[in-house]
Amino acid sequence: MALVDGVVTMEQEQKDDDICEKMEGWTHEDVGKRIPMRKTPNGTYYNEPIVSVFCQFCASEFIGPSREAGGFLGGHECLHAWEISQAMGRDDGMVE
């Protein structure tokens, strides 16, 4: 952080070892680094962190950009809710 005109600001500088140039194939060694710019069909992401998350229900793991990590977790939540509803004999997709 830096103090500019009495206001605390976040510095945007990144060390070279904090930057990941990969666009796929991320590993545990990449977790915590940032992708400076990543273009997708849906938009462009800047300074996106690489994270590691896992599903608490089935232990599947995902390593990659934070945006996709959210989709991974949300997708697993929906999948497992559906699986549970099927096991309970419900047909409306909801669980109790």
C-alpha cells in the first residue's frame, strides 16, 4: 500500500514470480499467482488469481482461474443437490 495525497492506495505492481503466463494446464505450483490478461468468449479478465478449490461432497478438485473455480463449485452444488433429490425420491429438483 502507498500513501498518496493522504489517501491509502493499493499498488498494482507484481513481481515476476507472481505472474503466470499459462492459459491452461495449471498446477499446484501456479496457485496464488495471477494471470495478467485472459481473453474468453465472454470477456477479458485482468489480474485474475489462480486458485485451488474442491467439492466438499465428493472431493473433486479444481485448479485454475477464480472465475472458473466459482463455476466448478456451483456446478457441483447443483449436481449433488440433484443426486440427493433423486435418492430421496423427489422429482422437483429440490431437497429438504
